[in-house]
Amino acid sequence: MIYLKSPQEIEVMAQASQIVVEVMRSMKEVIRVGATTREIEQFADNRIRSLGGKSAFRGYRGYPASICTSINEEVVHGIPSSRKLQEGDIVSIDLGVLYDGFFW
């Protein structure tokens, strides 16, 4: 069954997506050589909450973090840790936000 969204629900969904965009853009402040993926996680979690959202990942099936961080050859859903970023690392970030009843 398809559930059509009202204009108000679509606006809330747009606001939720803007939180994700803002958090992703702002993470460039902390993604740098020597940073740990846990530091990136803490930054993202604080930013999500400061924008009125809640992590969609934390607590889902026991997942312990607000984002997923994968480095180089790691597959998606890496758990943030004390691993430090090295020069040339490729960092993948996955995040989701719950905002006013909608996940994004």
C-alpha cells in the first residue's frame, strides 16, 4: 500500500534531510589526519542533537553509535573506535536522523 504524504509531512521530511546535509557538511571540521573515528562520531552526535534531531542508528538492534565510519577497505557499518585516520585514508560516513517522527 502507498501512503501519500501531506504537504506538512513533506516539509518535515525536508527539514530532516537538511539536518543530515548540515551534519555531513560540518564533519569536514573534524575529519583529518590523526582524528579518531570516535571523535568524528561524538562531533556528529552533538551536531545532530544541536539541530533538533536524534540519531536513527544509535540503539537500532544494539548499534552503539550515531554514525557508521568505514576506512579504506572496510565495508559499510563500521563502528567508530579509537582508530586514527592516516594520510591517504578514504573515510566513508553513513548517518541517519529521526526528526519529528520521520527518518532520513
